[in-house]
Amino acid sequence: MSQQPFVGRPTPITNATHTQKTSGMPIHKYGSYEQVDIPDRTWPDARVTKAPRWLSTDLRDGNQSLIDPMTPARKREMFDLLVRMGYKEIEVGFPSSGETDFAFVRSIIEEGAIPDDVTISVLTQAREDLIERTVESLVGAKRATVHLYNATAPTFRRVVFRGSKEQIKQIAVDGTRLVMEYADKLLGPETTFGYQYSPEIFTDTELDFALEVCEAVCDVWQPAEGREIILNLPATVERSTPSTHADRFEWMARNLTRREHICISVHPHNDRGTAVAAAELALMAGADRIEGCLFGQGERTGNVDLITLGMNLFSQGIDPQIDFSQIDEIRRTSEYCNQMEVHPRHPYAGDLVYTAFSGSHQDAIKKGFDAMEADAAAQGKTVDDLEWAVPYLPIDPKDVGRSYEAVIRVNSQSGKGGIAYVLKNDHKLDLPRRMQIEFSRIIQAKTDSEGGEVTPKAIWSVFEDEYLPNPENPWGRIQLRSGSTATDKDGTDTLTVEAVVDGVETVLDGTGNGPISAFFDALAGIGIDARLLDYTEHTMSEGASAVAASYIECAIDGRVLWGIGIDANTTRASLKAVISAVNRAGR
């Protein structure tokens, strides 16, 4: 006998209820990407344990993709930034494309702007007049590389060049020979000269043909000890999964002769949105160098993002050998040079990437900071000496020049943890958990009625108004003037408090087994029924001028309310906390 569902129980979701309909999009126009036959691939077991060589192409690939290409001043600003960050290989332009790029290359050489350990690179197509002009731009440089490319993919051979494989290979061979000839003719002994070749559209080129072209180029250049060649294998248009991209690099690394004298370079674009993963897996597959741009600038969806790649290494305890410690300065300079904004959710650098609005996230972050402080104190160390372990924060924002101010921001999705974090971080107030709950309801009511974000300044203003009456805002029945206590030989405390009660100067007297108990007794004398439920205190600073914060939970005329008092004297702070709760009850 089959079981019947309980009355009122919802019908469970089944796979049948999730049957997808066809999209109706013209999928017949697109074919699948060819996989690489490499069953004994080794890259999945590899690990990246050190930084690759980096090349920034912000001034070439990045610049040529801008709506408003950089002026000479903006180019120089970008170049100087890249040098400060520590990039040792920088592609500085396409000198044969026009006078602007040529003049910029000449300016940084003639003005001595290039450090001795930085190699500049310039790009050229494989035409003799362009090669001559390109090499001419490098006269007087200390370290320089000419980067020559020609497209090798089938579609380009058929549609663009209408040439055979042999003709396309000959373009690369002849171009390489011309680069060598003009370097010998135009460059003096002061220049350490290098060469880079790119079989453009590598990821759409047949692997065996890409290898054939690269080997033919190497036959001309003759790489050997002290005579490196850079073979750059670009994903000019990202077309495959990162895993297939890695397979292609492992296949090339295995099959290239003279491998020990070849630097294999990765140049991913981001058409599929996986350029970072493709670059990282290519390193695992044997690549030596990565070309990209800050913040992923570049044609269409951009080049691979050097910021994300470098910071990914940093977050795993690997020195990226690039200085990202002032990420906001890097971002501002890049935005000025490119005249394009960096997205607020951009990894590591966006305005909001270390910010939590969600209540559960905020609570976990606050507890993470508290745990690290406790662990450091227990071990006699600083927090910076410990391995970073704060939920939802892959790195310490302080390591890239961010303050903790924006780590937690409060809106209608926030909870007690986030609000408590703001008060502790900005005002050194460590609210007890039940007080966090109480105050979060007050802030929640504000966000529900007004919408939007509540700034730390606004949170503090609400907190002051709710718990801390002051001369500028002297609300409540009672304002404390002064107080004194005395303890007799049997341990009973006598308390005398001078206060303003309902606008009248009043002296309150009470006794109890401590100042707080005595104060409750004094309050009973003016008709206030208050009872202590919980009490906690902590110092807000160290040294002779230390200030204490006292938190008191009271039952007042049948209501449970918290109060807070802040004072250099702990007894006075606790009395203020009681008054805070009592005044709130009468509001």
C-alpha cells in the first residue's frame, strides 16, 4: 500500500519539475573546441610555488584598447607606476604604429627613466619597414627586446592572408632574420638585446604547426646558453577551458627542442572570463612567464589581470615579487592613466571587496578578529606574527594599505555582529552579546524606515543618543553630578550620590553589598524599581589615563534594558551605566 503525503505537507521538488527548455539561440553556428591528446598529462599534480616572470603590456596591449589612448604624460605615469611596483619586463609600445609611440619609447630612453634592471619590450609586425623603425626606437637602451608576431591560425591563413602554411611560416622566419640584421646594424654594444616571437592566435593554431613555426624561428635565432628566446603563446581570443589551455602548454613544453634556452610565455585574454585560471594552469603545465595588464585592461574583455594573479600568489604565502601594498594608489593611478574606473567588486582592489553587509558574514568576521587577538595575546605575539585566519577575508586588508574601517558596513541585511564590529573598531566598545542584539534592533528599525546604508558615523550618533546622554543632549530623568562610597567593617557599602532628578538637585542615599547594589537601593527611594541582571566592564585604553566602559543589564519596572557608562573611574562608570538604563526606561 502506497503512503499518502501528510495533509498540508508541501510537494517535494523532483527532477521532473526542473526540465529545461531549449534556449532557442542559434547554437548550430558554433563548434566545440578541439581537445589535446595527452593522456599522461602531468600538470594536474603540479603546484605553483614561486612567482613567474612578469611582463606588463599596459602601455601597448592595454593602451591600444582604450577609448581615449594615453597621452604622453599618462603613459609616463603608468610606466613609473609599473617600475615602482617592481615589474622588470615592460612592453612600452608599438613604435612603428605612429609617432606617438615612437616618441614615448625615445623619451624614456633619452631621459634615463628605465632602471638598469628593467627590460623594455616593443612590438612589431613582420614587415621590413616596420621592423627597421621598431629597432631604431631602441637605440641607446640598456636592455631591450623586440617582440615580433604573425597570425598562424587556419582562419587567418585562409581569410586574412590567403597563404599556405609554408608561406605563413616563412613570414615568421624572414621577420626574425630581419630583426637580427637591424639589431646588428642599429644597436650598439651598450644594449643587451633580446628577441620574442608570438605565433598569434596560438590557441586556434594546430599544435603541430605552431611547433613547426616556433622551431623554424629558433633555427634562425639559435637559442643557446646566454642567448634566450621568448616564445609567447597567446590566447588572443580565449576559446577553451583553462584545462585544455594547460594541455596545449604541456604539449609544447614537451616537444620544443632547446627547451632549456626557451622562455615559454603565457598571454591569455579573457573572452570566456577564465583568463586568470588559464594563466595559473599554464604555469603548472610548464610556462615560465605571464604577460598581462593591471586590472585586466585590454581589447574586448581584456588581458589577464596581473593584480589578481599576483595577489593570488600572495594569499597562498608565495612572494609575487611585485609590491601591491598600496593597492588604492595603484588603482587610482591606473584609473587616471586609462580613464576607466575599476569595478567596486574587482578582486583585491575594488572598493567593496573587503566589505561585508550580511549579518552572518559580519558576525563571523568580528569573531575572527577577536580570536586572532586572543591567540596573539596567549602566545605573546602580535596579530601580524600569526597565520591569517579571519572568515570571509582571504587576506588581511591592512597588507594592501586598506584600513579596517570599511570591512563591515551596515544596511538592512546586517546583524548584531556587524554593528558590534563598528563600535569596537571605531570606539573601542566591546558590547555584551545581549546588548548587541538590543542595539541591532534599533539600527534595523532605522534601516527599515530609511533604507540604504548606515555609516559608522550614523551608527555612533544613534548609539550616543540611545545610551549616552551628554550636555549637548541631556535627555532622561537623572543626570549624575558626583558620588561617594564608604564600606563599614561588615562589608556593607553606603553610597551618596548628588544628581539632578527630574530637573531638581537631589541627594540619593543607599546601602548594599557593593556600589551598584547601593545605587539600586537609592533609586528605590525615588520610586524606581530596578534590579541587576548582568554586569561587565573593560578598559578602553591603557596607561594612567585609561578609560573604562561598564555595561549593565537591568530589569526596570518589568522591562529589560541595557545601559552603558564610560569614565576613568570604574565605580562612576558603573553608576552612569545604571542611569543610562533607567533613563532609557523613562524615555
